[in-house]
Amino acid sequence: MIIVTFSDPEEQVVEKIKAVLAEDHEIEYIQIAGEEELNFGDVEIQTKQRKVFLRGKEVELTAREFDVLYTLAYYHDQVLTTRQIYKAITGEDIISDYHGIESSVYAIRKKLGHDIIQNIRGYGYQLKKEK
């Protein structure tokens, strides 16, 4: 939460906002379960079968790519950092492979379209609701 008064200098307000954005919101380890299918524009994710379809045609994803896509879909209303995505997939708090998540995002974009995942500059990624 950000509490700002009218007497706060502009720089202090900006610093308060930065501090809130920098907080590592708790993301729990998620297991693929729950909803049978998730839809985002032309993309359909069949969670239990671990299958992804683009305009009705199945798209082959690696296990890591599927996990990244599912995590972004599961938390579709949030912007996730690379660390949060890694933690949600592995359950580990310490990330040893930032590049692996970034590579998976690149591969997903290549297979499903560049606009499926938004890059929120300086923070992380978010699945776009509509393609």
C-alpha cells in the first residue's frame, strides 16, 4: 500500500511507488490442476492433457515452455517477474537460471505469436488476455 500526502515531494512519491513495485509478492508453487482449459484469444490451454492449441491446431511446447505459459495464464491478472515464474514452476526461491525462463518466453512467442506475452519493461511478463 502506498500512503502519500500532498506535502510529499514528487521524488519521495516516486520512491514510494518504486518500493512497492520492487516488493516480491508471494507466489506459491503451483501444480497444474483445477480448470480443465484456459482460453486467451486464439490460444487454448488444456491443462490436464498439457496441450496447447492455436486456432484449433495443436502446438508442441516443451515441458518448461508449457509450465511458463500455464503460470502466466494462471496469474493472468498479474505481472510476474522472472523470479516469480521460476518459483511458481519449481517451488525454489533461489533462481539459478534466469535465462531459461527468458528463453522459454522467446520460444512461446515464436510458436504462438509475439503478442501473446507482454513484456512489462523493467519488471516482467504478463499474458495478454486477447490476441
